[in-house]
Amino acid sequence: MFWGDKLVEQIKEQYKEKIARGEAIVIRDEKTASGRVHVGSMRGVAIHGIVAEILQEEGVSCRYLYEINDFDPMDGLPVYLDESVFREHMGKPLCNVPSPDPSAKNFAEYFGNEFKSVIADAGFVPEFYLSSEVYRAGRYNEVIRLALENASKIREIYKRISGAVKPDDWMPLQVICEKCGKIGTTKVKAFDGEMVEYACQPNLVKWAEGCGHEGKISPFDGNAKLPWKVEWAAKFRVMGVDVEGAGKDHSTKGGARDIANHISREVFDYQPPFDIPYEFFLVGGKKMSSSKGAGSSSREVADFLPPQLFRFLLISKDPKRVIDFIPDGDTIPLLYDLYDKYAESYFADKDDDYTRTFALAHPVEKRGAIQKRFLPRFSLVSFLVQMPHMDFLKEVEALKGSTLTEADIHEAEERATYAKAWLGQYAPESYRYELQQESVPEGALHFTPEQKEALNLLLEYVRKQESLDGQELHTALHSIKEKTGIPPKDLFSAIYLSFLGKESGPKAGWFLSVLEKSFLESRLQAVVK
């Protein structure tokens, strides 16, 4: 059973009474807009999004809320921004930091808008909201009061659950300094039921400097925010959350989710939502940081894959399995191959997980109109687009073995577009080819007698054929290998060196069949002398 269907079964069982009353199941996720959002954050978007889609598919009312957290302090300076411009704003709420570009009102909106566009392109449609708006609307007022009144209980929960010892004077709140506007540098010292005393401390954190101001202020209506583990629990209650997962690093015993769950129950009197712990989305084996610029941004990865492939990448693995995306390796060609394998099941109308996954990899609005079409291997497409002397669609038609439909043409041209983009930036050298038409490559001038014998037999075969067929050539190469006893590596490296100047290339039979017969004969004749 597809992982999303399993989760929905569990969610429906846990909330059967609520569902029976016709109340909506609330699903929530979030991302702090502290810089360019990396593709790893799309895993949470997709997991929660697929759960929402399946619930809706089964007639269960639900809401998928997505928070752009713009109220956290700026605590890291992205390496791609001008430090001289933004250093002074370190410690301020992200919504109060200037935008890097005049197209947005503030820092968080600028980066949040880019991420929202990626989510939309992937076909997910959550209800977006801003953290700052919820605070300023007073919706956190009650939980802020509860947190301040139960500060000692929260300190005890931290110690009991994670072993973290908070000082006796630690209060679960930070206010925005009335003088410098920073929130990451303030320490609340007391609460009288209406106002808090605070100090903006110069050395409270390493990444920002407080101004030294001391004062009293109301902690309500957007003047303050809760620390993130307390805030996480508060969000469960304030937003009425029923389903919310998180990365496995937060879901360990004694971790952030464990602490938030206890605070939710013991302080805010709210049953924590159904959890979906999920593994990391890595880029080249590394976890990513928005501020450090490590890895690939969600926008960059989305631009290198059509929406259905991007969704397929995000949902084809169970949430408990790591996704490791290596754009400059063979991840993208292999991803296309896997997508095509799932497509075979779907087009054959099989009732299996492949068919289910393939359907869900397409946005809801396109799912009912998926057309059966020819899917040329991405690795072959990436070769063809590097051969300017070839008629691309004619070669794809030859691969199919029949006339291309309109859907076939659209698919082939789409793959060609993405193949060119991948080749232009990320493709490894093993996928880059240039037909050596002008002269015999240097590496083809030093073949062994065995290699020359095999190539001579290949030349004799080619001369006898009126036209060349990839599968028949493949069979012929196998016969030549058997007849001469030449190791496969020596045979195929000789073929590729003769035409490409390198020891590897696309499937040999097909590759030779798409070359002009006269050129093929003349080159083979030259290298067997």
C-alpha cells in the first residue's frame, strides 16, 4: 500500500469522531523565511500535501495550512547577501528586515514568495499565512499568558524530557526592544499579569548585539514571541492542528517535538497532533542550511525538473527513507527511468503501488487527463540533443517504431528542453558527447589487433545492410563478441573511442544505428587500417 494511503487510514481512525461530526481535519507545516529555501523543505510540503489530497479524494473535509514564519529573529546572514547592508538588522524579526529586492515589502516576504512559487509549481495548494499576522491579531495572547504563568512548569518539562536546565529566572518569551527593534537579544525578567520587564542585552547571543535598553511592555498583540519549542506547542492549539509531521532530527526522544508535545498537553491543555516523522532530503549527501547556502535551492531544483518529475522525486520514497539528490551525478536520468517504470504500470492499468504513485505524482487538476504516451529514455534524449545533425523527433519516432502522437511530441520536446538545461549546468562528463566528425580521435589510433578485428567484422556487417536497426545491431555486436572472444569492455570502448573520442557512450547498437551509414562505414574503415 502506498505510504500516503497508510497514513490516511491511521489519521481517519484517530479522528473518526471529528470526521463523523463533519469537522475539517487541520494539517499544518511551516518554513522560516531566513533565506533561499532549500529543496529539502519541499519534502514536508509534499508529505503533508499528499495526505491532504488523499483525504479530500476520500471525501474527508480538511484544511492544509502552511506558515511562512516571518517572526523569528534574523540569526544567520546568508552568504549570498551583502553583509554591510544586513549586519545591522541581525536580531530583528525577519518581517522587519528590509527586502534584498524592491519587489517585496520585507526580507521574509521576498524569500517566502519564491518558496510559495515553487510549491505552486509542484501542484500543492495549501492555505498560506504569516506568523507575524497571527501574533499581531492577538491569537497568541492566551497562550503567551499561559506560558508566562507556567514558566516554572515549562522549565521543569525541559529538564525532565531533554535534560536541558534553564536558569530559575528564565522566562519563555522574548519581546521586541522598543529602542532597537531587535527580538533575538531581549530577556524577559518578570511578568505582573499585564506587562513584562525586559532588558535588551548586548551579549545575550553571538550573532547579534543588543542595545542595553531596559523597559516594560505588554507581551501581547505582536510585541513578543515565544521560544520555538514552546511556540511549536502553542501553534498546535492556536491553529487547531490535527496532523503535523517534522524531520526525524526533531522527532527523537527528548527532541524538540517531544518537548513540544509535553508542553502542549501539560501547559496548553491540547492533545498534540498526529505525527509524521520523516527522513532528510539531502543534496549530495549533505543536509542543508538556508543561511549558509549549502545545497540546492528549491527554485533551482524545480527549474531542472518538470512538475510531475519533481513531485515524483518527493513522493516516490516512503517518508522513512532518505532522498539523496545529486544534480551533477546520474540522479536525474535514473529518476526519469524510475518514473517511466511506474508509468508502465499506470498505462497497463495495473492495481499496484506503482500505478498509485504515478497518478499522485501529477497535480490534482491534471490527474484525470493523464495521456498514454511514448516516454523516450532521458539518457538517450540527452544524447540526441547533443547531435545537431540529427532530426530529433525523427529519431524519437524511430525509437518508438510508429508515428508520434501529439502527446508523444509534447513529452519528447519537454524532455529535450530539460535535458539541455541539465547538460548546460549539472550533467557529469560521462553524459556529454560530441561526435568527432572531422578527424579520427587520437584514442582510436592505437587499437589492439583484437579490437581492429572486431571493428572490421562490424564494418562488414554494416556494408551488407540497406538500413540499420538498433536492436539488430545490438544482436550483431553480441555475435561479434562471441566470435572473436574479445572482452566486452574492449569492444565497446573501441566503438565509442572511434566516434566520440571517449571510452563510454549511449547504448551501442542504438547509437550506431542513428549515425549516417556512409559516415559509419568511412570511420570504421579508417580505424581498422
